[in-house]
Amino acid sequence: MVMSEELLKVPYQIEVHFEMAYGRISKFFKELRDNGKIFGTKCPRCGVTYCPPSSDCPKCWVPTDWVELAQQGTLIAYTIIGIPALWLKVEAPYPMGLIKVDGADTGLLHFLGEVEQDKIKVGMRVEAVWKKREERGGYITDIAHFKPV
């Protein structure tokens, strides 16, 4: 069925305020905010290092230990997102990458920046680019993006 009338569009904005507890992985976000450092967690039983951190090893079910990781890593996968990320105010298209931070065994999903999209390659080396200290709030986006080394 085809409608001949134009649809009424009403712009509006919804704001939702909430607080979230990071629990036992709080250190990860505190270090991002306060010191510009990337931390992961390492299983004392199997030796796997997780970044992003996991409070308990999902393989061994034992509490993990904190370890400081590098500022650089390797891009292990990526995609180009074609829709806007309204909650982050990022314009599309933009690249997202899965980064294996040096010292970690798992991948951290994050924005890629300071690179032309056709130059992005799996295996390329990248490093964290931080927001200014006064702009950080204890979020994963305290790392503005990762750029090629």
C-alpha cells in the first residue's frame, strides 16, 4: 500500500542518566583515566592475559592478577562502520579495529584514527592516542583511538 501523505517527523532527544559500577575491573578504567596506562589481567593458572580485563579467567574459573600492558599492539581485524555512532558523536563511516595489545592474548575493540581507510591492514602496528588528562572520565574512550606506528 502506498501512502500519498508525507509522514510527520518530530525531532526529539532523550537523555538517560545512570551510574554503573565496574566492580572488580575498576582498576582498568582508573588507570585509563588517571595514568594513561592500559592494564589487563593474567590467569595465574593457564597464563592467558586478557585485555579488556576479566576478573576471573573464563577458562580456569580462578581470580586473575593485574598486569600493565604496552601502549602499542597489532591490528588483528577491522571493519568500517557505515552508520553514525550517535552516543559517541562519531560521523560515519569510521574504522573500528580489534587490537591485540602487546602483552595480551585477547583483542581490544577500539576506534582507528589518523589513517586513511584504504591504508588499514591486518597485521599493522598501532599505538594508543589518549585524550587530554582533563578530558578523561574513566571510560574506554579515554583512549581517543589507535593510530599506526
